[in-house]
Amino acid sequence: MIRRLHHNAYRCRDSEETRKFYEGFLGLRLAGTLEIKETKSGRKTETLHTFYELGDGSYLAFFEAPDMPFEFKVQHDYDLHIALEVDQRTLNDMLAKGKSAGIETRGVSDHGFVHSIYFRDPNGYVIELAAKMPEHDRAMNPALNGAREKLERWTAAKRPRAAAVS
């Protein structure tokens, strides 16, 4: 049985710049580092793996691996974003903090079940801070929200579009 998320890992350009954003700006504690000198396949490497602790005991992690090519690009929200839960007061405080720090800051977006703001980290990743609204639990309850049916409708409607493109 899968219990919960331990960590999600991403590449980073520079571990210290990443630390400044995640620990210095967002307030996530740098909980651990792991220097990797050799891969399991025996390849020599100089890689640093860092872990930033979230309030539930899970982690966001990053690999700085200068000897391994990686295309860093500014991510679009639909391609990749990291959403972290906060309360409404923290959301408002972080919105002001981001703007005053000169960090790319967007929001507040009302998604019906969460209010969200967005930042861009030094690696190009979009970071979303989301505060649950009173409707959240109902909106995320598959017994009430029709999630399966909506997915089935989406899939069925997509088939004719895919066939027309072929």
C-alpha cells in the first residue's frame, strides 16, 4: 500500500540559488543533502541531491548534476508546476512578499475549490501556493464530483478529433 509522498525530485541549475528560493523565500527547511560520487551503474559523477521539508514531513528534492545534460526551460503551468498547500493568510502574505521581492508573481486565481498564486523559481519551474476554499472537500470527492464520468466524456470526445488528425 502506498502511504504518502516521500519526495518529488527535479533538476536544478545551482543548489545555492535553489536553496535561496525554497528555504530563504518560501521558508522550506533544507532538511538533507546527499553527495553522489558514483551512480549505481558505476559511472563517476559529481551530483548533489538536496531535500526541502514540507509541513507534512514530505520533501521537494533537487539534483544539481553539472556533468549530465539537461534542458532547463521556463515551464508553462500546463507542462509542469509544483502546487503547495497554504492557508489563506499565508497566501495573501506570500503574494505581497513575492511582489516586494521582485519575484515573478501571479494571482490570485479562483479555481472554485482553491485560491492560487504562482511564482517562478530559479530553475524555471512554476510554484503554485494553493489555499483550500470551503468547497474543496466536496469538489475533490469522486463520489460527488463526477470525476470518472467527466474523464470518460473527455476521452470519448477526443477520439473523433484524433481520428480527424490522422
